Amino acid sequence: MGEHSETIQSGAALLRAVLAQDRRMLARGISLIENQARGYREILEGLPENTVTRVIGVTGPPGVGKSTLVDAMVSELTKTSKKTAILCVDPSSPFHQGALLGDRIRMNGWHDHPEVFIRSLATRGSTGGLSARIMEITDLVKAGGFDFIIIETVGVGQIEVEISGLADLTIVVLVPDSGDEIQAMKAGLMEISDIFVVNKADRPDSERFCQDLATMMRPEYSGLRPAAGIVKTIATKKQGLPELMELIENRLKAPDLELRRKSALAEKAYQLIVEKRMSDIDKKELARKIELSQLQGPFNLYHFVSAF
Amino acid sequence: MGEHSETIQSGAALLRAVLAQDRRMLARGISLIENQARGYREILEGLPENTVTRVIGVTGPPGVGKSTLVDAMVSELTKTSKKTAILCVDPSSPFHQGALLGDRIRMNGWHDHPEVFIRSLATRGSTGGLSARIMEITDLVKAGGFDFIIIETVGVGQIEVEISGLADLTIVVLVPDSGDEIQAMKAGLMEISDIFVVNKADRPDSERFCQDLATMMRPEYSGLRPAAGIVKTIATKKQGLPELMELIENRLKAPDLELRRKSALAEKAYQLIVEKRMSDIDKKELARKIELSQLQGPFNLYHFVSAF
């Protein structure tokens, strides 16, 4: 289908190619969205409704082995011929896309695999609009006929929490180290987690760590979601992977999933409208304008914002 | 100054009365903002710049004794003739303003005190716009010539985190009970806390609880803020209050405070602009419209939002 890439004329033609599972055109479509290039909205507005692709978020502090785990998950999925797309997001190193090179190399084994698509997403120094872009890209990728989309994020911050709203299921990866656990808790990752993976489970204290997590997830401490499941893995040896995949499958069958997708849809719509209406506002620019205004005389916040 | 209340003609006149420390007019101004009554923006746009009033957020799970603690804090502040305003927010019981009655009664002793102003804020069933309203009300109250504004919130949720952005200093109140601690952690309150108050410190396990908190607050786990301080209190007996007030004073002198106020100002401006531009959108209404649209045929999120 490579000829498409030379003759592409319009968003509609690109979308047809994406729907025909042309991966080069999918990659090009993602770039159009990343750059908010002319015509990208036309592509998005042409997307057919998709109710089959399942989106899995994978997050956790740096160094816990997320990429190795995702790699092992993809191995399991390809065993049963599941088509999988992986989107890697690293908002913590916004000025240097090369930061993702490590991940790319680690997952390089999949680059020629017909059922696997990998893409690192450029974040261009700003989290403003980032989750809207990831939302749009995820919806475009769905059109590529994947069974699963795995969105891997690298940090413990606001963007991880935002992305969890796009996922049908969120996996938080930790290692048996209370520092990581505390960071994850403080950032609110406990609230968004459906499954905890305790990776590097051959480390000492792994058993006690899992018990602590289980205590924390007891129903009396959790909100509306069912308590998160906990799986121990050693991703480098693919240990614990069948158990993880089984838990994922069960959770994706949970009766509350449709309800969550429904309320997630309204939330996504709201965020897209915010993003659209705020696209002319940059927070740093705003801070500069405020400083300038303060130099010129008494500052009144409400008078200041009345100009916007 | 009671005659003002009968003759008030305009927002400018009301603001003059507020600046002259007419508390009845301050209460009326707050109601105007709560109801987004005609002319309330005029009042806000007339506010003089204020750099002296310090805003303290007090939050924590229900039942930890926040109102009793705030009451004791006000006792300490009035000892040194500090003028204090208390704003009570309870977004967890949106349909029933009577929920705050208990707090009102508990703090009733202050209602005739010339240096203390107390107001419960109605939340009217929605957190959308709530933090913008609280921001506006806080700024109006500043004009009343207070040294301190204490914003007390009742739950562990998103609104608590949002309100921390309005405060110069945030106090999270807990009791020695790991259930509360876990709830607070999961909701992200650890991230916003400058001071932990461990109230009801005569309970067993109080010492161990404080040690656990201290571990969690070690510099390697905290972000840009200095690690939160921890104070043990028994608010009903006013024990620990002098220590708390001293810690508050020290924190309010911290060199990073001006920087935080500056970045908070840009964030506040951003939120006000979002709120202004999104005032026509209600999330529940949006969800209903999406359902309706789905009944009529294949649903495309981007086509749907293009109408807004």
C-alpha cells in the first residue's frame, strides 16, 4: 500500500488509507495531528465510530521497567494474533525527543512485525493541549484496526492522570521500593490504577510491598472503581505475564466498563472544547503579560482577564 | 456603617463600603458573586491590589476536627489583634446548605467579634466554576482589610486541590488513623500540603503516625516545595496551637512565597479565562447531548465538538 504515501491528496484519502491498515499513512496522520497541520480536523471528523479497540494506559515512575513490561505484553498479545499499537509519551523531557530513543531501541524487535505499530509522541515543551493531542492520536490509531492500544507514559504527574481518562484500563507499574510508591501515591496515581504491576518482584521485600499495596486498595479506601488488582512480574524474564494478561482480560469484561466509557466520552468532549477555546492562550505568555501589567501600575486580575 | 446597606446604588458604592470594612456589605458582595448577579464583575474589576492579606487553606477528611482547629487558630490570631475571615466550603453536600450548620454553630462564638468574619459558601450542586467563585470571593474579602483569610474545605477531592492554588499556605488536618491518611494520599493532598496537623494527638499510635508522615515528607520524595512541617494538636484543648501558629508564621516568611504567589496568579488568570469561556457548557448536559446524538447514528466526537 506504499503508493498511497506518494499520491495522498486529502484528509479523506489519508483516512481511507489508515482504515485500509496502511501503517505509513497512519504514521503520517499522527504527524499531522502532532503539528496541528491544516486538514487534520477533517480527518478526525471523518473517523468511524469504534467500539472494539481497547486502550490500556501503562504508567509509573522512571526506571521501573515499563518498556520491558510493555514489550512482554506485546509478546503475549501477538501470540494470539492481536493487533497492537504502542504510543510512548514522555512529557518529562519535553525539549529533547531523543529521550525516547532508549525505548525505541528496546522495542525495536517489533518494528517489522505486521501486527505491531510503535510510535513515540513528540510533546514539544508543553503539557497544554498535550492530552487533547494524545486523545486525537489515539482515536486516529483506533481506525487502524487494532485490538489494543497501549499508551505508555514515563512519569508521575498530571499528564499521567489526564491520560488515564483516555484508557479503558490503567496499569501502574512499581518496583518494591517505598520511594516510588510514595511518589506514585502523592501524584494521585492510586486513584487511577485498575491494576498494579509490581515488577522486579525478585527483589527483597517484594512480598511485604504487595501486602502494603493490598491494604491500601481495600474497598473502604477506594472510590467507585473496584479495588485494583495486583500482579507480580519479572518482565525481563516474562514471569507473571500470563497472570497479568488474564487479569487485563477479566477487567476489560467488567460490567462497569461501558459506563466508564460513556462518562469518559463526555469528559473528553469537555476537554476538547476547553482546548479549542483556549488554543490562543499560553500560560507562560500569560505570566509575562501579567508581569508587564504589574510594572505599569496597580494590577487587577479581573480587569486583566476581561480582555480575553 | 449600617446605613450603607439601605442606600447601596452600585458596585462601586458597595466596594467603597467593603473597603471601609462594612461587614454587612462584604456579606452582600459575597452573595452577589455566589449568584453571579448583574454588576458583580464591576466590583471585582474595581478591587485594589492587595499584597498583605495571607490566605490559609485548611483541608482534610471529615471528622478530623477542622472546625475546632480553625476556631482555635482564630483564638490565637485575635490575641494579637489580627483580623481574620473564615470561608467554609463544603462541596461534598452540594444540595443542602444546612450541612454547614454544625460548623456555624461551633464557630458561633465569633459572630459578634469585630475582628472576625465568618461565611459559609453555597456550592449549588456543581464543582464547575466553584473554584472560580471561591477565588473571586477570596479576592473580595481581601478588600475588607483582613490579615488572614482561612478557607476551610470539608473533603478530600479535586476541589481541595484546586483551592490550594488560591492559598499562600495549605494545612492538611489528619487524625492518627491510617484510613484517613490513605484517603488523603490517594486524593493527592500530600502534594499540596505545606503543614500537616495531626489532631487528636492523644490517641494511641499518634507518635508512629507522625513518624510515617515524616518519612513520606523526606526531601527525596517531595517536589519543589520545602517538605511539609508536622504539628501535633489537641484542638479541643487548644494544645499545640502556639507551635502551629509559629510554624505558619515561619512558612509565610519563606523566600519562595513571592514566587509561588506569582505563578499562582498566572494560573488563576488561566482558570478565570477557562471559566469565562466555558460558562455556557454544563458537563451533564453535554453527556445528555452525546447520548442523544448516539441514538441518531454513528457518533463522531470531533464532529460533535465542532459545533461548540
